[in-house]
Amino acid sequence: MVKVLRALSVALLLGALAGCAAPAPWVKPYEREHFADPIMSFDRDPVSSIYLEHVFETREGSHGGTGAVGGGCGCN
């Protein structure tokens, strides 16, 4: 019984260690351009959401944290 438990624990340990090995990145550098495609965005209307984020930042007096550009007085 002890031999079976020892063999089982060694098998589980080897399985866990094999799951941690990652020899190469899953996404190659030349494949990353597909994730920057606008179709990958969660927004239905990205132009409208950028405008609404700008208005929110202007009213709150804060800027940044969402990746939006622009700022200050809200006049641009």
C-alpha cells in the first residue's frame, strides 16, 4: 500500500512539474498584431466610448488609467 501511495505521489508531482514548463511563449511576436485589431475590442462603438471617457475625465478632474489620450480643459 505504501509503494502504491509513493508511486502515485511521484506521478502527481511529475505531472504538476510538467504543467509548469513553458519552453516558448504561446503567442509569437508576429502574431500579436492580431490582438491589436479593433475587432478584438469589447466596445460596440469605440469612437463613442472614447468620447464618453474624455467627458468623464474632464468632469471628474482626473486623467489617465483608462488608456485614453487628450485632456485638460475638455476643449480639444
